[in-house]
Amino acid sequence: MKHQHLNSSWDDINQLKAELNKERLRRTDMETQFRLLDSKYKRLEIELIRYRDHFEALVASRTAELMAINEKLVQEIKDRRIAERERRSFEDQLSEATLLLEAMLDAIPDIIGVQDTDRRIIRFNKAGYEFFEMDEDEVSGMHCFDLIDGGEPCNECVTSKILETSQPAQTEKYLESKGLWMDIRAYPILDMDGRVFRIVEHWRDITELKKSQSSLVESEEKYRLLVENAKEAIFIYQEGRFRFSNRQAREMAKKMGIPETRRPLAEYMHPDDRGDNPDQLQKRLSGLDRKPQAMVFRAIGKDGDTVWLELNTVNLTWQQKPATLNFVRDITRDKELERRFQEAQRMESLGTLAGGIAHDFNNLLMGIQGNVSLMYLDIGDDPAFTEKLQSIEDCVDSGSRLTKQLLGFARGGKYVVKPNDMSKILKSSADMFGRTRKSVTIHGDYEPNLWTVMVDANQIEQVLVNLFLNAWQAMQEGGDLYLKSENVVLEEPFVRPHEVQAGRFVKISVTDTGIGMDDSIKRRIFEPFFTTHEPGRGTGLGLASAFGIIKNHHGILTVKSKLGKGSTFCIYLPATDKEPELEKISQEVIEIGTETILLVDDEKYIIDVGEMMLKGLGYTILTATSGRMAIDIFVEKSDIIQLVVLDLVMPDMGGEAVFNKIREINPDINVLFASGHYMSNQTRRLLQSGSSDFLQKPFNLRQLSTKIRCLIDK
């Protein structure tokens, strides 16, 4: 066992030795290889060092290149970052500008739209979408003409114009579907080659502007017509020249002879109106005289006629230069109307005086006539006295005619007003006058269908006779008298100064071929007591009476005359639709009675003579010298009084007041009004109540008795 064990150990040792030798050999081999390798490695190391040095040189070179590239890259990165920041800033600005532009476009009330060259809409602003009541998706791609009236492009399509000319275009279109007028303007957007690739349209509602323009055109037309047809002459004067004039100004200039004579304007002014400053008119027209009031002066026409002109001037700028706007009005007629009005006022005051004189004179004549009537009763048929009394009555009658002339001038009233044919009255008066004045040849021209007038025929005959006598006196060597009646319609401007109503009138013209009158005489012919004849040949009341009578008939009496060319008097009387009445002739006889009469008058001598006249007729008489006394007597004895003879004009209490009081006591009492005036409108109102009549002083016994019996015996 032990030997086996040793053998085994030696085997192991030998094995180990063998392995060790193998290991040594391997090691030797390894060392040899290592030495070989080391040698190789040394060579490699040398190569490596050589390569390393070369590599390091390459690396250093490359590193330098990379560092340069890196530096450049860093700069590029920096530049890129700056560019990026700038881009982002630009994008922000662009975005902000876009938002601002969007906001601005949407804030614009007008329609802004963009379309392509095929007329397809790309987009609108907010106003556009709201106007067409569509959103962006609905509008996009549609044709513009599909949105308005549809069908095809407009006749004046702005897009078509731009596509043809590449220039902005404009048109106006009425949208029937909207009832609006639109001003459409289009602008091209060009590409880099200058070709149109987008079109911007701007739509503005001009309906109100169109209305305003239409109103303005209409207004301008109205003002043009107003200025051109104005009754005033309107012209613009600048630098000594007429720059503008209306039709009236041109006609006035032609009438003055300015286009033909071309004299300085101051020479057209009447010498008496030039005053101390002959250049006053030129200064006013040139704007140097800035007085606000109108300038009134007379101008002399080319035929020597004088016209009154009123000039108003306003300074203005005409075509960037100072000028004056002038308004000239022909006031010749106004001056004439003013003169007539002043004459009418003067006549009114004179008429009041004449009426008072006539009234008092008639009262005096009444006293004379009453006593004459009483004397007739006392003397019977004794011719020695009746002849003298008749002579007194003739004087009373002459005085009465004189007072009638005065009362006619004073317009004291119309006595018997009825519908009358003026041609008939004119013919009758002319025939009567012609029989007594053979030296005058009368020519008549009478309207066949003359309108009727409401007149007192006797007073109108008095007017005509006065006019005929005036014409005869102007034609002492004989001549022609032309009479004419015609229907006329008078307008307001003509009748205004005469204080009558415009309308239908009957015109009577009396024209003579006498000596005529100058202006100084013509202004005074209607004044009472004015006459051109020597003393004893006229009272000067004829024309004054005619004037008053016509005025009292609400008519007009005018005269035209030139010295040496005769005169024409024109009577205008208001027309009526009533038919003319036939004249009734009544016979007066003395009638007596036994009733009780209250006689009221403030003049003692009228009371005395009236009382004797009434007692002579058989009546019982009560007398009162004032209105209040009359009322007291009537209150006490109204049961026995059958009639009151009442004076209309009394100082303490007028006849109308007395009449009203006694009628309150006895509404059926008979009243006879007596007055030295003609019957007035006031008296006619009183007579309308019935049981009353009027008697003008002076009156005789027959007239008094007839009036009394007519009232009492009703």
C-alpha cells in the first residue's frame, strides 16, 4: 500500500515535472515570442509614435479647422438666433398688424371685400357679412354679382374695368333688392410681374347723399327759378363790372339804356338825389359804403322817364374776390301808393271837417226851410208872399245842394243803395249833359254784359256830372269826351292803399282832350274848395264830393293827366251778383194827423220850427232838447206817444243810445231819424229793426208829413 502510494506520488511528481518542463518550454516559447513580440512591439511603438505624431499633427490641424468652423458655427448660430428673434418679432408685428387691420376693417361701416380675377369673393369685412346676412363660409367662392342682383356682371362692373386697364375704377349702382344706392370703388393688387391677381372693392351707402344731392339740385333749381323770376333786380357787381344779373335786372338795365349808353352809373341817378356826394351810388355798389339801410333814389331812363329805386347791398366774395350782391326794387308804384295814402289821410281829416260843417249848415237850412213851410200855411195863396217864399226855398235848395257836395266829400252816407246798371246811369247822365254842352262830342264804349253794382244812383249821377263839368271846363274851345264801362278784376297790390277789398269791379273811364294838369295840380284836385278857376266860377267841391261819394261806396277814384294831353278819371265800383232794380217814382203830398209825437233835437231853433211844423199838421207835440230828457219823457208818457222824431247827432247822448233805450221800453214804437248827415251804415243797422225810417235835413212840410204817415199807418 505504501509502495503504491509512493509510486503514485512519483508519478505525480514526474507528471508535475513533465508539466513543469512543458511549462518551461511554453514559457521559453512564450518569452521567445515575447521577445519577438517586444521587438515587433518596439517597431510598432516606433511606428505608432511616428503615426501618433503624424496623427497629432493631423489632429492639431483638424482641431484648428474645427475651431474655425466652430467659431463660424457659433456666429451662425448667433446670427440665426438673432434672425429667429427678428423673425419672431416680425411675425408678432405681422400678427399684431393683421389683428389691427382686421379690427380696423371690421370697424369700418363701409363694405370692404377682396376677390380674385375670376370675380370670386375671397373674403369681406364684418360690415360686408352683415350687409349680405351671410357668414364667411357661405360667401367665400361666390361671384360678387350673385350677391346683389344675380345673373351676370354689372354694365359698369369695376372689376372688368380693372382687368382691362389695371387701374382703379369707380361706379354708382342702385341695389333694387336693398333699395339703396352704393358707391363702388375698386383697387388692383399686382404681383411681382405687375399683373392683377387680387382686387379690393370698397362699397359705401350713398342713399342719403343721393337724396341730399337730389334735394340740393332741386333746391338749387328752386333758388335759380326764384332768383331768375324775382320781382327784384338782383345782380353781382365786382371791379366795376356786372358779373351776374337775373332777368329783372337785365330788363331794368335795358329800360334804363345801360347796355347801349354805358355811361357811368352815377349819371343815371336824378341830379336832385345825388346830394353832396355824386359818387355815393358807385361807392355803394363797390362795397365801400357799408351803411346797412337801403338807398332810395330816382333814376332817369333812356326815354327821360323817372323811376324810384330802392337799392340794398351785401358785401360778399365772388370767385375769391370782393364783390357786392345787390337787390334793386322798383318802388315807383309804392311811392305813388304812399302819396295816395297820404292824400287819403288828408282827405279823411278834411272830410271830417266838411261833414261837421255840412251837418251844422243843414240844421240852419232846416230852420229856414221849416219857417218857410210854416209861412206857407199862414199866408195861403197870396202871390205877393208866395213868390218871396219860393225865392227863399230856392236859396235853401241851393244851399242844400252845396251841403250835399260837402257830405259827398265827407262820405256822410249813401241814401238809397240799390243794384244798378252803371252803363244805364252813364248813358243817362251823358245824354243829359250832352244836351246842355253842345261843344263837347261824347263817345261811348259800353260793356254789353256789365256787372251790377250796389250804388245810390242819384249820388253816382252827381259824381258823373261833376266829372263831365270838370272835363268841359278843361275844353273851353270844345273837344271830345270818351266814356267807357268795363268789367275788371283788381288785385291786392292795387287796392291796398285805397283800403278796399280785391275782387270784381266795374270800371268807368271819363277821358277828355282838354288842357290836362301838372303834378302839383293833380295832387290837390280832390281837396275841398281847391279850384284853378277864377273866383265865382266854381266852389272847388265838385271833385272833392265825387271822391267822397266813390269812397263811401267802397270804390276807387283815380286820375291820370299830363299837361297839354288831357285827363282820364277812372271810377272802380265793387260788383254784385244781384240783378238791377227798376227805379220807382213816388208823389209826395201833405198829409195831416192827430197822434202824439215826441220831437228830440239838441238845437233849440230846430225844436221850435219842428214843433210848429208838426202842430201845423195837426199833431200833439212833446219836445226834448237832450237824449236823457227824451228818455225821461218817454218813460212817463210812452202809452200816448205814437212816434218819435229823433236827431241822430246829440252831445250828451247820441240818437242810437236813445233809440235802444226807448225800444227797451216799447219795442214797437215808431221812430223817424232826422240828421244833417247822409244815412250812415250805423243808421241802416238801426232801420233794419223795422218801424223806423230816415229823413235828411233840410226837409219841407210835404216830406215830413209823408214820412210820418208811412210809419204810423203801417
